[in-house]
Amino acid sequence: MSEYLETIEIETAPNPTATVIWMHGLGADGNDFVPMVPELRLGSAPAIRFIFPHAPMIPVTINNGYVMRAWYDISFGDLEGHSRKADEKGVRESQAQIGALVARENSRGI
């Protein structure tokens, strides 16, 4: 695995002074939110860097193990309540990967 998640980056102007890291939902990817940047109409706002990371491709238990983009696995909890249960290890891995993107932005002066 590379040091950073695969991402799409859009800068509204040169030399951004702020960053937005925009995470997608289960089965989506960063491309899904790229069209939102122009819709925000940020013309006179300070320069912003938008980062749209792609979650890793992993099997997702609640989707019959289908491999898709997900930040962590989700399985059924107790069968009586059908509550969904997040995979703590996967949550922690995603937390670290997003933390690495934040640290990179800090090193870029954000």
C-alpha cells in the first residue's frame, strides 16, 4: 500500500490556504463529489484545496462479501436486532489514512 490513499485534488486558485477532505460513502469513490466544487460558487473565497480520497477496495460483509470501496467492513451484529456492526480495526486503519492526509496538508502549509 502506498503512503497515502489515492485521491483527486482540486484547487480553487493557486496557493491554497485551506483544505477540505471530502470522504465518500460505501461503494462510491472520490469522483462522486468532484462536481460539487463548482456548485459551491467560491469565486471570491480564499484559495481552497479539495481532496477527494478513494477508500480501499475491500469485501463488505453486509453486501455478501462483495468487494467495493469502503472505509471499513460492516457486518450484521446480533441477528435478533439486525444491528450493523463496524469493524474497529478497519475504522482505525481509515482513521490513520485520513490522518496521513491531514499531516500532508500540514506539511504543505495548511
